[in-house]
Amino acid sequence: MNITFIRHGHGEHLIDYPNRLNCLHPGLTELGKSQVIALRKQVVFAPEDVILVSPTKRTIETALLLIPNKNLAFFSPLVGPRMFPQNPEFVPFVCDQIYTKEELSNQYTDIRMVELGLDCWEESINQMNAQRFGILAEQLLEWCRKQSGNTFIISHDGTISNYRILLGEKGLPKVIFLVKQDSTRSGTFND
């Protein structure tokens, strides 16, 4: 199974950083949109591929600009925002609040949801302890393994770092994704 992680484009919450981190549901800036459009030339999706999208406005906007066929896309709270390094004592920023299932169903009728028989929409992975996150993330990865194509995950810096560690990377420093905060990046990992 190949997994390609794609970070969302530059978001509105990064304008006047850190003062806008408590902005609810920030979307992409014009810079962010141009980053995603530039990335479109580098990423090719096959009809059998699966694209998991974090249920936040900036990742959804990234997905809508990036993917040609919305039938490939699924929302999952298990790829929503997650702090890195994880500290349950930190209070999550408002900008990292995910949409509810109801909000998504009303606004994005052409994108399905990955349920896995779990109710993780109420319990944010942003504050979940590492053990619980690992169990749920492994269930999502197992679902990905059962798909016939490659998996693309459109998510956030911290979430991508947490999954990379779960997939076996060692010594992953926080700075790896913060070097260029304003750029959309992707990376592929084999499982």
C-alpha cells in the first residue's frame, strides 16, 4: 500500500500568525489556492485510488481544487488536526475544530465518510492519548490496505507527523514540517 500525505495549502489562520489561530473554520488564502493548483501538476489520481480528507475547511478546499473526481474522496476525523508533539495538557486552537457529520452532509453531498463502526466524530484526535490514537489510526490504515488503489491523505502538519511515526519513522522532529509553513507538500510512504 502506498500512502501519499498532502498538507493543505496556506490557510487564513496563518495570516497575522499567531493571532488568528482562534479563527473558526479558516479556509485557504489566495496563496494557498495557487499552491494547490501548482501541486495538481505533480499528483496523479487513478480511478481506484482513495483520498481521505480531514473535515476542516482548508483541507476540503485543498481537496476540491486538487482532485478531479470527488467520488474518490472520503471524510475522516481520524485524519483531522492533531498536535505534534502530542501533549494532552495543551488546549487545541479553534482553527483546528472539525466540521460535524451533519455540517459535512449538508455542505458536501458528493463526498462520503469513512465510519469504520467507530464514533470518533465527537472525540477529537487532537487531544487523544497516543495509545488510543494508535488503535484508531491502525484501524484506518487497515481500511486503506483493503482498498484496491493507493491512498492519499489530505491533512495537517501534526497529523501527518503522527502517522509517519505510526508507520515506523524514527526521530521525527517537529521542525520537519515547519521549515516552510506556507507551502503545500506531499510525501509518499510504503506500508
